[in-house]
Amino acid sequence: MKMSGRKIFVVVVVIVLASAALFAKWILHDGLSARTTPSWLETVLARNARGLSLPKGAREAKNAVADSAEVQRDARLHFADHCAVCHGNDGSGDTMMGRGMYPKPPDLRAEHTQKLSDGELFWIIENGVRFTGMPAFGGGEHAKPEDSWKLVRLIRYLPQLTAEERMEMERYNPKGPEDREEEQQEDEFLKGVAPQPKSGMEHHHH
């Protein structure tokens, strides 16, 4: 039984209005907080939008850097310094910064990332993704395409990352003032230097 044009129009209008009502209810209930977990629909739309943002030629591009232990280590240290603040050293995205973003950083070890081609991963690293927290790392004064190709090699390896490799990466994560002070105190302790009182904690006797 075929539906008339008018019936189809009515069905479409009903679906649109229902969707708008659900969206309005969601906004009124949760607002636009970045803490909210994306719904399945938002996740699907975000992944499709990412796919549409990639140019046709990106998928066919081949990795210009051959894999090796040296390449993997260079990529790990680069990732630890530039990417881990959002993605985590293990690529899970489970970080303080990542949990506060919307949409959340993807788990780079998961299938939906791993099934992307090397060329697509390279393009995302170089150009970023609009309307997300993923910046473009290519095109800068000191940016080299080889570094992005190395990161693609690392992304492929992340599911097999060892505990020792992750611990090495932690030493290259960006450090805040408290972390630097703690490291300095550890170094001084190992050298036999007496610990100094913290600023503002000295007692003055009159």
C-alpha cells in the first residue's frame, strides 16, 4: 500500500516535531554542559561528520615513515608531550582534560579509530576536526609531516602498549609547578641535599 504525498509529508512533520521536542527537553534538563555523556545519536552524528570532513584523497595516502623501534619511541615521547593531556598516554582519552571536553576524545585503541586508514589518521592529526577539541598540528613553523606519520604508527601500536613504555611516557608529560618542585626535591634528596622549608612556612622568632 503506497502512501500519498500528503501522508508522507505529515509523517515527516511529526518526526521532525517529535525530534525537536526531545531535543528541547534534553536542553532544558541538561543544558549544554560539556560534562554530559553524548547520546548514541550524537555519537553517530559526530562520527559521520568526521567521515564527511575527510577529503576523498586522504584515505589512499600511504605512510611515508617506515615502522621501527626508534620511530615508535620518538612517537611515544612526542605523543606524551603534545597529545597525552587529552588522550592519555595509553590513548584511552580518560584524562582530566578529556573528561571535561564535549565530545570526549575517542579511545584511539578502539575499532572506530583503528579502522581508519593511515591516510585518514594523518589528515586528522595535520588538520584537526572542527567543532571538537582536536587541533590541527600541521602547518606550524616547527611542524614536520614525518612527526604526524610517526604518530600514526604509534596509534596502530597503542593496543599493545606495555606498562614500561607508558611509564617512560609519563616522564615526558607536561609538568606543572608542583610536579617540577616535587621532582626537584627528589633529585636533591638523592644527592643528599637537606630539604628546604616551603615558602611561607618559615617561623620567625623575635
